[in-house]
Amino acid sequence: MEMENTRAGIAGTIDLRPGDAATVVDLTGNVHLLPCSIKRDGPCPVSDYFKPKSSDLVVDGLNVEEAFFRGRKMQGATVELPEGFQGFVLGKKKVEGRKRSEAMGGDSSCWESRAEFGNFTYWNHDTVPSKEDPILRCFHWFSIANALHKPVTAEELATTSIIVDQKTEPAQRK
């Protein structure tokens, strides 16, 4: 899948097509959403310091995990992405032979999928994970978006028209 966005002279593409099956990295079980920002970009030995462990605690059907980050205790839960959704890790696409801006005809950003994931673990540092956490509550919007964008059939439109007509008839008789 390739998507393009052009706005105010800025063009960009995101290439989600899987490349060679051998090059697609599956990060399922290894993606973590931490309640902090880390001002570092690059490789580091995360697994040497960040070691999540299962706990015996279950809250709202979520198996709670525990870990420590820079001395602070965090509690988290692993959640599956909803059916039909996939997570992607994007990276800038390398355009060979010439500058990216020349290749795309102006200022542009080209992104490609570097890895995929089907679940992630989110972490709280002050509270136990629950179904009321904002990250889990945002998943409700997927079903709302699907309902809003679902095509309306002729039968559904006719049924709705009949119901509206029945409601307006008594008001017109008065």
C-alpha cells in the first residue's frame, strides 16, 4: 500500500508494501510504549537494562507486567491490535543517485516500512493498567470510524426514508 500526501508544496509518500519476505522484521512482542520521552536516536543495549517480568496481577482482564526504567517502577500490559490492523515502523527511504528533493520534484519525504507488529506493551508509572487507560480507549474509535465510513445500501436508505416519513406525517396533520 502506498499513500501520498500533498499539501502546501510538501509532497510525501509512505510505502507499506512488504519488500522481500526475508527482509520484513516482525517486532510482535517487542514494541513498548513508555510514559516518557528519550532524547536519543540510535542503537543501544535496551535489553541489558529494561527487563519486563510477568506479575500475578490481572486487572480488567489485562495481565499486568512489571519493569524498572531508570529506577522507576512501571506496570504495563500487552495488547493486541484490533482485527484488520497492523502496526508499522517507518524509516526514511533512501533515493539512490540523486538528492531526495530532486527525485520527487521538490521538497519531499519518502518513508518505507522497516518492520511490522501485531501487538505492543504500554507502560504506566503511577497507575496499574486498566481498560480506562487512554491508549485502550482510543481503540473504540476504530469501530466508530468503520460505522461512519461504511457504505449505505439502497435498502438501508429506503428503510431510513420510511421511518423519517412516518415521524413527520403526524406533525404535518396538526
